[in-house]
Amino acid sequence: MLELRPVCEHCGKALPPDSDEARICSFECTFCSACVDGCLANVCPNCGGGFERRPVRPSGLREKYPAVARELRKPVDPVAFAELTARFATVDPRRR
């Protein structure tokens, strides 16, 4: 089951369970759409994969299956991330 992490790992923007702005990679690294489209160039800084829109958990199930409360913050170092971006930004995520 998805954790529905509450904030963008890079900028800390709130991403509640019903957010349309949450993006995740296949490992559930969670970022906001602005960071994914901007500084990350659709390249996950943790695994190199691409991002997809995070599904929204139906409101009727959020009490039984709540989102995680802990915030995971790992702001991206643009200098260290530049090599990964250069390698993968123009490669389709399915071919990385």
C-alpha cells in the first residue's frame, strides 16, 4: 500500500493524500510537480527513474488506511545531481 508521504522531499511543500501535485517514482520517492518538472527534469535523484502522478486514496478509506505522518526530506544538491540529470533527462524513463 502506498505510504502517501506528506511533503515534497526536495522543497518541503505539503502534499496531502488528495493532492494532485504529488509525483512518485517506482520506489515511492515523493516530490511535488513543480520540482519534478523543474529542477529534477523528471529524473528521480534517488534512483534515476521517472515520475508519475501519485494516486489519490479515496476519502472513505483514509481513516482505515491513513497516510504516513513522518516527513522525509532530502533536498537535492544541484551540483551532485547535475551528472545524473545530464545522463537521463533526455532518456525515456522506460529505457533508463
